Amino acid sequence: MKNIWKSLFVSPSILVATLILNATSVAAETVAASENTQEEALGQVTSVSQFSDVQPTDWAFQALQSLVERYGCIAGYPNNTFRGNRALTRFEFAAGLNACLDRMNELIAVATTNVGTGDLSTIKRLQTEFSSELATLRGRVDALEGRTAQLEANQFSTTSKLEGEVVMAVTDTFEGGNANENTTFGARARINFVTSFTGKDTLYTRIQANNISDTADAPLAFAGDADTNAYLDGLWYSFPLSKSTNVIAIANAGAADDVVDTVNQFDGDGTEGALSSFGTRNPIYYQMDGSGLGITQELGDSLSVSLGYLASSNNDPGPRSGIFNGPYGALAQLTFEPSKRFKVGLTYINAYNQEGLQGVNVDTSTLIPTLPDTLTNYESDSYGVQATLGLGDNLVLGGWGGYTKARDLNSSGDAEIWNWAVTLGLPDFGKKGNLAGVIFGMTPKVTDSSIANLSESRDTSYHIEGFYQHKINDNMSITPGVIWVTAPGNDSRNDDAVIGTLRTTFTF
């Protein structure tokens, strides 16, 4: 029995690396939980020779042989290894000890084998020695079983998870020609249903209500329709076509970031990251929205190509509408990520009759010159490059550049629009999970135009934004920030706008 004691103490056979024969026992469940690996335990072995890493010359060989062949209370890993040199805790030892005792009691009850009284006595003494650990393990398992039963009885669905999110924002414009003297407060609430039928696919359904009013000179990433009506804000289904190919079918309210990585460290879709729409992603991405299809093909460990098509009047059967005859945005992007610290994206977007003719489709009339009312049939080609570079664990540089060539299809006129930005991020600033960010860039500017009633931008408007996202806990963060827009509308005759906002985000 001394050999048994030594084998128990040195090897994890009964304790960690194993699932005991009686899989429903307290000890077995505890061992499986304590392992916390993705490996599944091997079934009960019938001979110690089944272990590839156990040799007859090992000092504990005879003890293991006895436990396997006489009592049958040892199992191994899926690769037929035993891992006898692995260290173990007192809890693990206690779990294995109790499992072997339970197995001996079973054998005694059915009188199928003779259990040595000395062995039984020794194991009982060991059980007494580790009684406190066994009691703790039993308490944990009992509590876990109770919680599991409660969850099973009250679970929303066996295939779906229910997620929630609330964004509250206090905003005020302190200066500027379009300044509103009143402070505003609003909220955006989202309920997300995340469903999987195969474990690899995702059906995503989002219900939203948003009464956050937008600002005149710098549209906010989390602003909405300024009412409290709930509506279907997102519906898409994503699934793998192969190990390297993923497809997403978007039925409602799709955007470019649903199809492709926008390669911006601050793209949090208003929930986190940048406060403004401009700071969230390259404005050329706003030239596509609606319903459609996207596909991403991995071309290796560091290279991928994405294709996407979204139509914004997909459900309208009228003239110049529908999936193919109405406004649309078609995207192609090559994303290169040779390391976790560096990523670059090369983007092309062809758009037809999108409000984002001049590079952004959110509050176009205030960000850039108003689109002419006579411009009813136009298309554009946009090109963008986006990149992020980590200079350390707590410093990330990023930025983008965008160019749009727009054409009036009813005439020979065209226009050129440029935008760019540089970003600086400080992850874990002050506390793990926090994020400090600075954005500086030129908002979309018409540099050349032969389209009637669409003039070149008089001046250059710059966007300067700073924010600090402070993580209160895993479910709550507060983000104060300031946005400064010079020469709003690319016109220096307009006073600079200074906008302050305080965003609070709850997730559950």
C-alpha cells in the first residue's frame, strides 16, 4: 500500500489527468472542472500498458498496474498519456482519493472482487486526512449543480443568448455658428439576440430605440432619430463556407463595418471608442448601407480579401430602387496583418446615388457643402488606406486617407473629395481596460468640381477630438470627451465649434 500512497502523491493519475470511471461522482466532476482544458478525458483503461509514457521501469509502475487492473479507477488523456510527473494540489489529490474509495465500495457491494482490507483501511485514513478538502469540493459541486439546474429552468433559449446595451449621453455645443445653447440628454438602448445553430454560425438580431439628438457640426457615432420608438436595427446571418471563407447575409440596416474590418482602433460603433462619426472610421465607408451580402476570404495567416454589396432601397420596387437599380455601395478590401501590432487595409468602394457623394453620409449639409437639389443621378469611386501600428503595449498610432471621385451622370461634371486623419491611442491608460484617444484630421473637402451648383470648398475644416474611456467595471464605462471643429462646413466664415459630451455605457 505504500506504493499506492507514493503513486497518489507524485502522479496525477487519479486526480488531475483523469476522469474516474464513475463519471457521475463528485470527485470525477471536480477533477474535470479543475483541469479546465479543451481536451476530453480518455475512457477507463484496462491495462497500464495503454499509457504510452508509463514504463515498467518507473518506480510507481506496480502501484499503477494495481489501481488499473484490480480496482479500475484510473483513466488518461486522449493521446494515451498519463503525465505522471505533473504536480497536483491537495484538492486534486482528495478528489482522486474519494473516487477510488467510491469505486472500492461499488466492488464490495456487487462482490465482484476482493478488496484488500489493508488497502481499504489506508484509503479511509487518507480520506479522513483530506476531509476538509473533500467537503469543500462537495460544496462547490453541489452549488454548481444548483446553479446549473436554475439556469436550465430559466434559460432564454438553448440556441440563443440575450445581450443588452444602453448608451446615455449628455452633450452641449459651447461655441460655433450652429451652436445650440441648450444642454441635451438622451439614451440609446439595444437588445441583441445572438443565435447559433451549428456552433460556428451566427444569427444576429438587434432591437433599438434611440432618442439622442445629433450635433450640428460634428455628428455623433451614437446619435439616432431623436425618438423613443423601438425598431429592428440590425438583422444578419454569418456562417463559414469553409475554414478560410466566411459569408454574411445582411437583411436590415447593414453598414461597412458589418462586412469588413475598418482598421481603426477607435471604431466602437458608438458604444466605445470615438465619440464622433468622423473619428469612428474613414468617411468613405459611409457610402454603403442597407441590405446585401459580404464575403471574406483568408489568403493565409496575415492576408485576407473582403467583398461586399449593400443596397439602401432594397425593399422598394419603384423606379431607381430595389437591389440593383437603386442606391448601392460595392466594396473590395485587402487587409494585411503581419503581426498583432500592425495592420493595414486597402479599400475601394463604388457607390451609386448614395448621400455620401462627398465622402460622408451623416449630416452632409453641415460637414461639407450641401448637395445640389438638381443632382439626382450620380456615382462615385472611392479609395482608402487605413493602418494601425502598435509602438508598445500602451501606445498605438493609426490613421487613414480617403479620396472620392464623383460624377454627375446627367452631365459631364465631376468632383474630387479628400479626407484624412491621424489617431493616437493609449490602451490601459491609468487602469487596465481604459482607453485614451486623440484624433486629428481633415473632414471631407471638395478640392475640384465641375458639377453645377457644387463649388470647391472655400476653406479647410479640421476635426480635433480627445476622449478618455474609463472602465468602472466589466459592465460599465464612462467616456468624457471634447470635439473641436475648425471652419465648419469648410468655411472660415463660420465660427469654430467646440462640443463636449459625456457618454456612459452599460452592457449586460
